Amino acid sequence: MQIRKVETILTCPGRNYLIVKITTEDGIIGYGDATLNGREMAVKAALEEHLAKYLIGLDAGRITDIWELVYRGTYWRGGPVLMTALAGIDMALWDIKGKRYQIPVYQMLGGKCRDRLRAYYHVHGHTREALAERIRQRMADGCTCFRYSFDTKDSRKEDQYFNQPHQDISLGKRIEVTEENIKMPEVWDTGEYCRDLIAVTAYLRDTFGSKIDLIHDSHERFTPIQAAAAAKRLEPYHLMFLEDPVEPVYTEGLELIRHHSVTPIGMGELYNSIKDCLIPIEKHLIDYLRIDISHYGGITPSWKTAVMAEQHAVRIAFHGPSDISPLAHAALAHVDFAIPNFGIQEWVDYNEELNRIFHTDLHYADGYITLGDRPGLGVEVDEEAAKEYAYQSKFLPVLRDREGAVHNW
Ligand code: GCO
Ligand code: MG
């Protein structure tokens, strides 16, 4: 099982996705996801120019050893670009091992702990009524948990809103940032947003009672004291969790939130290594760990972290937005199925173009995800179809406050 080739495939069926393809001497092909939204070229170069050559000739079965080699053996370590490159390699190696022994990855992690995964979708409404309507539509498909967002009314100006900046493209709300509009920042006011957050949440709870679970992603926009105040005021509406209330660097800020409130906290899509989440997990500062399997080095460290989190009653709710590929969704689902402390899975619909490229073994129906028993990650990649969708240069949005200073989005 010697590694013969390490290649990348960049494709844009709506959004950009970077795939790692590893081929062994005996002809086994493994695929992994190395997509980092808005930084695809940096990861591609890291893989092709800097990491691939270390891997040629190595035994593809020595996944942990190769992980260590890439992570610290080559000196520069950590950060989203390198950890995403490493994740692509790691997933491809698990895929190869599964194909070699003809078993799914979850079997290598101890087998399934559950029959299906509960999933949640993003829902956005310009107004609270539109949001409730969107939730009703999704409820008709069986979904019972929602990550809700809304646009915030500017109380100082008639008919003006602070638009939610990080909308899922599938909702048709996202403003694509291209070279033409890269200099046009969106404006944000956290005070106004927080006021609406409490009111909208109260409205949703009042409208739906306990029929649904609610998750709100504040996307690191609060300072620790703002987050503590929001979490305290949200208590009566019993969220499943308040996501990313503060930036990951404010670990002590999480203590402040805990001190003031029992609203459960979800954190993690910006964590890149086990060291980032050690203290939050061990000190019980978070309830749901939301690491992104593609930005955290892949299956190997995500599974190890899940085992550690289990010892501290922290549940796993992997980051699963539309900006990682179905290969990443497959990888995280194999881990989800194999761990006792699975919490919930963020989920998205695939468009037709994606379905042409990725033939996955995951199926969503009635609010739950099921996984078949194909070997490896269980995803067939149609490389010819991938070639039809050329890379498109896209950028991440920028948010500024009313005075023009940069604000977290
Ligand atoms: C989520 C996330 C995403 C991110 C995106 C950034 O919880 O799904 O916050 O919407 O904004 O992954 O690229
Ligand atoms: Mg998030």
C-alpha cells in the first residue's frame, strides 16, 4: 500500500471545493476534503508544493505516523491552511484503508453507536414572521432543530436593516463577494442585533412551543460580557446551544459566560488543534464541540478529541456547512456514528451539480441522516464531472461597525 501519487482536484459546483486524491502502488484511490472557504489556492499550494513529496513511497496504512510527520515532522504546524491540507491527506488515507480491507471507516472506529443522526438546518428570515414561515416549511420535511438567523432593524433609520452577513448560499441570501464588490463592507451594530436576538428568540419559542429545538450562531460577534448578558437573557427560551458567543482566544471569557448563565454553549469551528479546545472541554466551559473535520486535521484528531470530550460530558456537533464538500460530510458522519457523545449534526442540501460529482452513501430524510456500508468514506467522486466546474475566485465578507471599524462577522 505504498503511496504513489498525491494530487488535488479543485472544482466549483456553486462553491469552491478542494479534493485530495491519493493513489497507492496497488491502484487504490482515496479521496479527502481540503476545502477552506476563500483560501482554496493557499491549501492547494501547501499540498502540491510543500507536503506531497514527503508522502511518496510511504505506507498508506500508517495513518497516525503520516499525520505526525505532516503535523510536526515538517516543523511548521497549525493554522487553518496547514490543518486543512493535513485533513485532506488524513481523510484520503482512511478512505484507502477502508477500501483495502473492504470496510467502512465507522467500523474501524468501533462500529455504529446509533442508527441515525439527528440533523439541523440553517433557517433565515428577513423578519421574524418570514423566519417562522421558513421553519414551518422545513418542519414539513421532518426537521425539528433549527439554527436561526434574521436581519436586524436599525432603530435609528426608517426601513434599514443590518443584514446577517454569513448566509448560506442555498438560501439565496448570501451576497457573493467578488473582485468588484470586495471594498464594500457590510455594516453591523451588535447592540441592535442583541436586542433583536432576544425578541426574535422569544417570538419563536412563543410560536412553536417545545415542538422544535433552537440553535443561534452569534459568530464570535460578542465581547465576553455582551455574550454573558445575552446568554442570561436567552435562558427562558432554552436554546439547544448558543454558538460561538466569543472568539476562541477568549477562553476566560467563556468562564464569564458560565458564571452568569446556564444557556448551553457550542464552540469550535475556528479551533485547529486539540490544544485549542483542551481547557474549554476540561473546565466544562462548553457543552457542544463544533470542530470542523476539514480544518482540524481530519478524522484522526477529531476522533481523539471526541473521545476526550466524552470524559467531560461534552457532545460533538461537527461544523457541517455548505462550504465543505460531501467528502467532509461523509468523514464527520463516520465519526458521529461511532461515538457515544454525538450531539447533533449541522446539515445542508446538495445541489444537482454537487450530486453529479459526489455520489455519497449518506441519506437525509425526516430530520435524520443515515449512512450505508460502502467501504472507506463511501463517496465515489466523478472526476470528469468535477472538471466541468472551473474554480471561481470568491472572497469572504467584511463587516464594519457604524464608525467604520472592522467587526467580527
Ligand atoms: C456555521 C458557520 C458557517 C461559517 C462558514 C465560514 O456554523 O455553519 O458559522 O456559516 O460562517 O463556514 O466559511
Ligand atoms: Mg458557526
